[in-house]
Amino acid sequence: MLPGPARAVGCKHTRASIGCHFGCECSGEYRVNERVLVVAFEGWNDAGEAASGAAKVLRDHLAATPLKSIDPEPYYDFQFTRPTIFVDDSGRRALRWPETTFFAPGAASTDAEDVETQPAFIPESLGAHVSTDNEAQVYLLIGTEPSRSWQAFVSEVLDTALVHDIGRIIVMGSVLADAPHTRPIQIECTSDNADIRAELEVERSQYEGPVGILNVLCIAAEAVGIPTLSVWASVPHYVHNTPSPKAILALVDRIEELVGVVIPRGNLLAESAEWEQTVSTLTAEDPDMVAYIRQLEQARDTVEDPEASGEAIAREFRRFLDSAPEAVVDGPDTIVDGPDAIVDGADAIAEGSAAAEAGDAGSGTDSDADSDTDSNDRGPEFPDSPTA
């Protein structure tokens, strides 16, 4: 399919369709009238149920209609991913099997229930979201990560994508991270496709290691000529036991920017504000957690300061490591063993800054010349990891 006319994408800082001076990872343009398949799976790559939650928001508020379900029998171990029983509308007990379903585009919802509910208090960290005209044709693939036969599963997915003339695939994931709940949810976009990187001004992922089904799908899609983009949300690790509407909102905002479709938020904005307030109230009861979150905030603010140098960021991380609690087990009462795992991070940042300065004075080699075997999932600072 020939791409349509280009349209500027809104800046994540200003929410305006203008050039950004903050170094957005997902600035640039999208193509109007190009069919896009947005993919999310429950399971390994779905921390805080953010990715699957965002996909369901798109499904419900864009009135997407079921197109095709993939037979679960060849792809799932039902002792690992068990079917559930429920009572249907007729009062009979029925089974719901784990499945993966394609959804076709539908008209944007105009129901009164979809009107955004504005909370009385909106934390500054929630920011704003964009609205653009509804011109993109968005298909969805929502399901549970399969247990086996991944190559056959991906082939079946791509066969359907090719039949419906999908122009590009966007996969959504979410990962646990050392991120404060009081700051905007970080969204990282990466692509193995050189054209996508140039169009959206995103980077290639440098992650190497175990991956989920999203990675396998992206590599297979690129092999058959469908460009892919990975969009990942960072969920605060100390609230991993509950869904994160704030991360869902951040993913929905970013998808709206990328595909140019109006996505009604319903009560999501109010739920996000309530979630942040609830976490703040609970963590305020634990002085150690208050101190830890303050350190995360300071580290984030230092990293995002446009005037921050590599050495300044390294000093901030060293200060954070020196004062961080040693361990955390479950939820707000404890903190994950972060210091030992990232003890070398501060020095690496300083070395990276020095290397970058040296590189600027050198030949200026294009990063797109890097190996095409890199993962399309996460960078080193956002490891592709289970949502334990």
C-alpha cells in the first residue's frame, strides 16, 4: 500500500505539532491512511498490565470488531495458562480459553461514558494528552503470550497481517524499572527498521538476552517486509502487584501520537490520578520508602535536565547508590536489590559521555550501520524481563 501524506506528530513535552527541543524519542511523522497493527500480549512483557490494558482501551474506545481468533490448542500449555470458567448471559457455565484475537478498525466511540472524567486533583506528572483527527486504520492483536511453537504462531499472525495489507506493526510492552511513580511514565521507542528510525527519530535497541514473543514477531515481520516499532513503558517496580493506569495512559498517549487516531480515554485520566495519589499515601507511611522515592525523583530530574552532563549524572547515581536501602522484597515495604545490580552504571555513564564527545570530533559514523541482529525490545537500562 502506498503511504498517505505525512503529518507531524505532537511533542511529548509541549503536546503540539512542532519541533521539540527536549530530545523526544518519538517525534517525527506518521503516515495517514496506512494500516497499522498494534500488538500487546499478557504475560512476560506486560508489567503492571500496562501493555494489555492499553490495547484493551484501544479495542473498547475505538469500537474495534473481532476479525479472527487464533486456535489456542497448538500454542498454549493449559497447565501453565489455564482456561477459566464463567457464567454467560444465559446463566450457563462456560469456558474461556486463552487466545489471541485480531480486531478490525471501527468508528471512534462517541458514547457519553467515554467522555474524559476530570479528577478534582490532577498531579502535574500526569501531563496532558493529545487529540488528532481520526484518519488512521488501526488493527489490533491482543492475547496471552503463547507457551510453545512460537515460530508457527508468528507465521500465522503474519499471514493474517499480509492478507489485510498491514503497512507496519507497533508492539507495546511494559517493564519493571527503578522509576518514581510521581514522575511521568517513561516511554521508550526503538526499531530495527532504518526507515522507521529516520522517520520517527528513534534508536535501535542495544539489548541482548532473553526475549518474549514481541521480539520474535518483530524480527519475523521485518523479514517479510513489514516495518516494526517497539513502544515500552517503565512501571515503578515497588508497585508491581497491581495494574498501573498511569502507565496505560502513557502508552495510549504515545500510540495516539504515532497512528494519528483519536482515542477516547473514558475514566482513565481520573483512574491514573487516583492511582498516583493512592501510592503516595501508602508510601508516605514508610520513611524508608519516602527516602527511596525521593532519590529516584532526584536521579530522574538530573538525567532529564537538558544541561546535565554525563559526569553530573554519574555523580547523582553514585550518591543514590551510596544512600539507597539494601533490599526490598514485596511492594511498598521493601526495595529491590538495586545497588549491586547497577553499581557500574555511574561509571559507564561518565565513560559514555566522554566517548560521545570524542566521537563528535571523529568521523561521525551513522548509528544505522550497526548490526541488524540487535533486539527490537529493550535497551540495557530497560531489560526485557519477567513481570515477577
